[in-house]
Amino acid sequence: MIPENEQEWLNAAISRLTVKMEWVSEKSKHKIPYTTVNGTHDDRAAVNPSGAEADGINWWTNGFWGGMMWLMHHETGNEKYKAIAAISEEKLDRCFEEFYGLHHDVGFMWLPTSVANYRVTKNPASRKRALHAANLLAGRFNLAGGFIRAWNDLEEGDTRGWAIIDCMLNIPLLYWASEETGDPRFKQIAMKHADTAIDAFVRSDGSVNHIVEFDPEHGGVVRTYGGQGYEEDSSWTRGQAWGLYGFMMSYIHTQKDEYLQTAKRIAHYFIANMPENGIIPVDFRQPAERRLEDDTAAAIAACGLLEVAKAVGKHEQRLYADAAVKLLKAVDKRSDWSQASDGIIQYGSGAYHTPAHHHTIIYGDYYFMEAIFKLKGNDLYLW
Ligand code: GLY
């Protein structure tokens, strides 16, 4: 999939990744990082929660460090990465006891940790953890609306009817649970959620909403929200990337053509809005005078584009693969490959309206790594 003239860049990027991970993995082996503080990884597992809902061990990104370790183990065969991945996975057991802080993001947490471990080693304890998480996710399904509820009640109000596009990356946990147990219930819930998402989230131009509120008693869309993007009807780029890669994941597990076509529609919208330099804004519809950027969106979109490229015929695939290479080269160029930062990407953004922007975020590093190994043709598919 990589054009011949880009092979040298890809080899160099792989070498940068392996050199960096060799020392960062040792330095942060007992942490579950989310970001960096003065260049050093923080540790979400060490955050002392002030209440059961606090963003400590239950924080939604706590699976990505373990996932990076599994990708590195697959790439290098080095057993140390497997051992470090197990540290994260075991720490996450505390979430099942605390329970209250968990929501639909159990997919993000246990796919790259326990499901990855089980896929590679057949460890029965990992299978048990992943099935436990899948049951928690299935339990969030709203029958009247045909959607999986996203978050728990937020301070600002009632979220019983809220679903978010990001959930497309959580439902592969349900596909895995059906594949593993032979029980179709999990897959039925995942497909119902995906079918609802096509109608409720994906707009006619291929852009997607971040949050959709359904009537939790009777179903039906009540309204949409801008969520982590600029405003309602804007186009939060990480949300576009979640939609693009997420529908591809549903296609990979089910082969339902509508999911592939939906991913392609979102991909066409994304490619049409990509700036010439390949640097992705936080929102494709943000005000021109505020130039906020988000390399996490670029890395996630690159993963989705590469999966679309694999799924379509050889005449079609260049469009998607070339767009992915452009995104990854732009991210690579402004990442920190030195020992000054434990993080790789430096231009992540949590949300348009948060005060902090252009900082390290663990899932930016994770998806960049996944995309690079996909391009090489040697990724361990964790979703
Ligand atoms: N899933 C939340 C986010 O993308 O920030």
C-alpha cells in the first residue's frame, strides 16, 4: 500500500518509533499515562479519586498504553513489552470494583489490553475481564432508541438519551464477545447501534455529529450537540475520524456493505476538507482566526483510511492510502522523537472549548503507531 517513493520515510518512521519506545517503555513501565507534564508522562492510575466518578483509574484512555505495548511486542517480538502491557491490564481490575466511573468507553479500555492479551496468549484471565467489560457495554443498550448510552449523568444534567460517535470504537468489544462465545446477542446490539448511528449521526455531506440525544423512553432523535467540537452542526475532526474508522471496524466484523459505504462517505468528506499541508484543525468548521490543530484526529483518520484502502479494489485504494500517508507524514514531522518528551505527538487537543491545546495525548501516540504498522503491513489488529 505504501508507494515506492515513500518507503524510505516509512522505514525511518518505524526506526524512530522503535528507538523511542525502547526507552520510554522502561521509564513509564509502572504508569498508565494520558499526557505529559514538563515532558514526563503523568499516571492516571495514581490519581487519587475524590469520589467514585473521578477520572483516575476509570479514565477512558487507560487502555492505550497497554495497546502500544502489544503493538510493540508484535513488531519487535520483545517480551518486555508483553510484561509492561500486563501491568496496565492488572491495574484496570480496580475499575470493576469501583464501577461507578465506567461508561461506554469500556471498549477503549479493554480492547487494547485484555482482548489484545487474549488474542495473543489465550490467557483465560484476560478473556474473563474482556467478557465482563462486554457485558457492561451491552447493558447500556437502550431498546426503544436502538443506541448505546454514552456517559453517566453529568453535572450539567440528564444524559440518559445521549449517544456519541466515539462509541463506534467501543462496539468492536461486542463483536469480539459474540465471536468468542458464539452468542449473537452482543453482535446484535453492536449492529443495531451502528445502524442507528448511520441515520442519526452521519449527515448528507458525509460529516458527522458528535452527540445525539434520543428520547430515552420512546426513542427518536431529540436534538444534536456540538460536544467536543466548535458548536452544533460544526465538524469536530476527531469525531469525523472516530466515525470513519469506527464504521470500518463494524464492516470488518460483519462484512455489511452499508458500513463500508458509510466509512467511505465520511472519508470523502475528510479528504475534501484536508488542508494542503495535511495538518488537521480541531474542527473543520472552526473560526478561521483561531488556528487550533489536532494530530490525534489525523492519526485516527489515517488508520481508518488505510482500512478503507484495504477493503476496496486496487484502482480505488490510492485515494485513501495517499491521504493517509499525507496525514502521517505531517504528524511525524512535528512529533518529538527526542528524550525531552515521553510523548510522541505534541499537537493533541481534548476539545475545542477546553483551555489547553497542542499537547501530548496518549491515543495520538497509539493511533500514529497503529497506522505506521498498518502501512508496513504488520499491524496487530486490536479492534
Ligand atoms: N472519546 C472522547 C474523545 O475523543 O475525546
